Amino acid sequence: LQTVEVIKDRVRDCESVMYASRGLIESSEYVTPDEWEQFVAGLRIQEIFPGLEGLDYIEIVPENGRAMFEKHVRHESNNREFAIWPEGKRDTYWAIKYFAPEVNRGRAMGFDIA
């Protein structure tokens, strides 16, 4: 029974982070990479959630908007190699646009989670 309560608490904590993220996104006209980084730093997720690498911001991108999305993110993030991956044409991509903290970003950027 104690294990069940620990799991329930962890799920509630994750849910709180998702609602906080939603609040940021809905209250901002446009979330920038710096805003996302500052927001995630303020959550102290690595202290509160040991083992959690970070928090990503995913954007839904239609196939006909992929090239423009990639070009925009390359410019915004100063990452000339940004691309949605894995390779392949799909109707819709759910691409990781931002990942924070930066130190753990690694290869997450552009990953299509769909």
C-alpha cells in the first residue's frame, strides 16, 4: 500500500509540472528558448524529481510546415543542424522544440515523439 501512495504522489507531482507548463504556454504570446530554460530552472525539477533529465516543449508540426519550422528553430536556437528526426515523411510531427536544462539537452532536440 505504501508503494501505491508513493506512485500516486509522483504522478500528482508530474501532473503539477504539466499544469504549470500549460500555464506558461497559455499566458505567453510566444515562448522563447530563454523563457523555457528559466521556467524549467524555477521548477527545480532535478531536485524534486531525481533521475528526471529535463522537461521538453513539443510542437505539433504538419508535414507542409516542416521546412519552415526547422528553419525557424535553426535560427532561433542558433543550431544550424536542427532537424526533425527520425527521418521519414509523416502527416504530422510532434517535435521536441525546446529541452531544458541545456546541460542535458543532448540529442533530444527535434525528436518526433509521435
